[in-house]
Amino acid sequence: MRILLLVFIVVPVVEMWLLIQVGGFIGAVPTIAAVLLTAVIGLGMLRRQGLSTLLRVNQRMASGELPAQEMLEGIVLAVSGALLLTPGFFTDAIGFAGLTPLLRQHLVGRLVARVQVFQGGAVGGTRFREGEGSNTLEGEFWHEGEQHEDGRHKVERREDQP
């Protein structure tokens, strides 16, 4: 939690400082143009890298393998795309780093090596075995508040539907 708070404070301050420095060096309009240009270039790269990753996911799944590496690469690509859309040079640098195939594959490879991937269905819940005794009782019920005019309880009978 503290790390996230620190990130949400430090990153915007670094971005503002960099934008002010670059704006002072090359001017306001070129700085804004550079921010927009990096976003457009980054989105083009993101689209190309995303399609490549999606094709590799399909190939791995078609061969019966779990595409864990490719799925994590997709997450890195999504985060990189979000960083590229965030105005600023610091987040653009991190976003472009995530779009670099060798760097991204190295990062994801290290993550996969540290995480054990399980493949299988969901497990849990209760078991029911036919033939075992159960606590299910058939019977009638009534609600306490429902009575006939003569004081008898109303009983609603229902036939089981096949």
C-alpha cells in the first residue's frame, strides 16, 4: 500500500519536472507535440506487438500447451499501452521498455520462473454420493402467519414436477 502511494506521488512529480525541463529547453509547443507523437508511435507499436503475442497464444493453445509466457506478455503490453497514453516522458520511457520484445520476454521469463503455474479445473465445494444417507426429508410446511378464518393453518400442497 505504501509503495502504491509512493508511486502515485513520485511518478507525477517526476513527470511534471521532466515536462518543465523539456519545455524550458525546446519550448512548450514542441514538448506537447513530442508527448502526442510518443503516444501515437507507442500505440502503433502496441498494436503490432499485441497481434504478434496473440498469434503466439493461439499457436501454443493449438499445440495443447499452456501459454503462460504469452499471457503475461499480454499483461505487460496492456500496462505499457496505458503508460504510453499517460502524458509524460518518464511513463513513455517505461511504456516503450515494455514494448521492446527482448526486454519484455526477459522480464516475463523471470516472472514465469518464479511462479508455479497450475493447469486444471476448479476444486472445492461439497460432495454428494448417491446411496449415502441424507438429511433431506419430504413433508409439508406452513408459514405461521397464514391461517384460515377458523384458526387452522393453511397448508399448501405441491406435487413434484418430473
